[in-house]
Amino acid sequence: MKNKSIKIAACAFVTAIAISGTALDTQATGLPAAGAAVVLNEGSDVAVVEKEVKEKEEQHQKELECVELSVGATASAQDVVAGDVAAIVEAEAEEDFSNLVIAKVNDYVNVRSEASEESEVVGKLYNESVGSFVSEAEGGWYLIESGNVKGYVKAEYVVTGDEAVELAGKVGKRIATVNTETLFVREDATTESGVIGMVPMEDELIVTEEGATDGWVKVSVEEGDGYVSNEYVSLSTEFVKAESKEEEEARLAKEEEARRQANAAAAAKEGSSKSSKSSGKNSGGAVSTGGSGRGSSVASFACQFVGNPYVYGGTSLTNGADCSGFVMSVYANFGVSLPHSSGALRGVGANVGGLANAQPGDIVCYSGHVGIYIGGGQIVHASSAKTGIKISNASYKPVLSVRRIF
């Protein structure tokens, strides 16, 4: 809570500076590529400044929301100050895991409407899923909140306190969300090193190393592992949450429909020739005939563009697309509107539970990358500027999620 208050005050202070034109002495002859190191003039009374910014906080809230600093943009001195102070204060804030409740079971623990095994089951907290502790009830029960679920779990099936804090670091996934228009991923933790890839605004990257290099984190992208500046990402920890009874019913219904379509497609193709079974072969990849008919059609259509160029930010299947632009444009041909963001694609459709359950047409999501599953353990994807649209083994890097549209 203390860190949050400091962040608000500092950002409001920056906004006040931008509006009033008050100058800060950076004590530097030039600005480094990643921004300026801001230093207050000697003799500045921090207490007085803090009081002033608190008084102006409400007045300048709207202006505060408009302060942005993007890579490649020409920033004014006020913008540079705003970006740096916000980044410095943000770096001081740490997530608090002391209030977490984490399931430690073989499969799942029921979340109930009341602190009784006779009460209604309102959801399930699966093993290593996470919720927030609300209160303790008699008889060894905890009231928790997780996702869209609020209810009671038996205390013996979850961990809290120090044990939960320690476990959180193992079960949580560190995410770096891009907060600038275009983020460079570099070979080393310096602005002087080469750029191995570029990532658009709001994409979510998996952090593979944190704290080893000051002001930088190591992330995974399609081109490999590289470094991004803390200044241009928002760091957070992602946990698996409880599944409500309604969410479970909806998921099971989608899975049943997918099985029904798969069985219907298999029955329709029974007795067909081997040549028809291998239809859709394109540039070294063959589309599996398993799964739904529409999903197989998506995969076959996507394979037609193997060999075409990769273009960052592009959405053209012939003239060039990036990974999410490729998936978006392929599905647009089937009347489905999808976001142009690999991070956002992790939330579309239905989660099928991993690569083992993937069917042709499913969207396979990685850290900073996506592709379309074509069967046989392969994906078709807009890989990189060097290789273009190609077919690869789906397990060539860790899979975060597999999403089914059809």
C-alpha cells in the first residue's frame, strides 16, 4: 500500500511539472537511448513536494493518464521525465503474495457456498491454482476469492502464509506486458546491442530471467531469448484461478461439441482413399484429417501461404504478415474476427488443455508468438523475417495455451 501511494504521488508530480512547465535539473549533457536518469536539485524538500502533489492529484488525474513515452517517438523533456519517474517508482513496487491461498491436491478441491461439505459446490480450485484469502471460518474452512468464484475450501487442501509465498514463485508465471508502441528485444541487456525482434503494444511475454541485470528482464520471443528494458513493460505474475460451476459446464459443452464434430468428420471420411486423406499437402506439410471439418479447412487454407514473407505488423497473407496477423487473416477468411496480438489470442475460443489435445485449426500460443496447428505435431506460422511463413514442430518451444475456435 505504501508503494502504491508513492507511485501515485510521483506520477502526479510529473504531470504537474508537464502542465506548469517547472524544470528539473537532469545534470546530464545528453540523454541515453533508454531515457534520462532524473535527479532532483540539491536542497529540494521532499515533504513539501509530496504535500503539493497530493493537493494537485485529483486536478491532474486526466492529464496523468495521457502521459506516454513510446519507442521511436520524439519526446519532450517533460515526457522523458514522466516516463523515467514512473518507471523508477514502478520498479520499487513489489507484488504481495502474503494473502494468497494455493491448492495443494492431486486434482482439485471443491469450493462450496458455505463452510460445510453438505453445501453446494460453486466451483473448483485445481492443483496449484490460486485464490485470495478473505477470512477463516469454524471447522477448518477458509473463505476465498479466485477468478469468478467466491466460497469456502477446506483448509487442509490449501497452503497459506509463508508456504504460499514460497510456492507462488514456482506456480506463478512472470509476464512482461508491452506498454509502448513497438518494443525492441535485444541480444544483451544494453541499448548498444543488436535487436533480435520487435514486439507490439500489449503483447505478453514470458519472463525467463529477472533481477540478474539492472533495469532489464530476459524474455522469450519467436527469434529466441533476449532482453527488454523494464521501462517499457509492466511486470506481473499470472496464476491459474478457480473455475466456476457455470464456466465448467460451458467448457464441457464446447468440448463435447468438438468431439461430436470430430466424430462426424471421421465418419464422413471413412472409406476415402489415401490420397484424399493427405489432401492439403503444401511445401512439406500435410494437414491431418482429424478434428472438426471446419478446423481442418482452416489448417489447409493456412498452409497455402507457406513460403510467403513475414512482415512485422503485417496482415497480408500474400505480401507479408506477422504471427498474429497471419492467424487473424486466416480466420477472417472463415468469418471469424480475432485480435492482432499474440497475447490477446491466448484468451480467444476454448482452452483444450494443451498440445496433446490439439486438433487441426487450433491456435497454438507461445510467449510472444502464435501459430495454427495442422496435425501430426506441426504448426504453420509466420515465423520470422528470415524464414517467413513456414511449418514447424509444434513443440519447438514451450506451449502456453491451445485455443479452439471451431
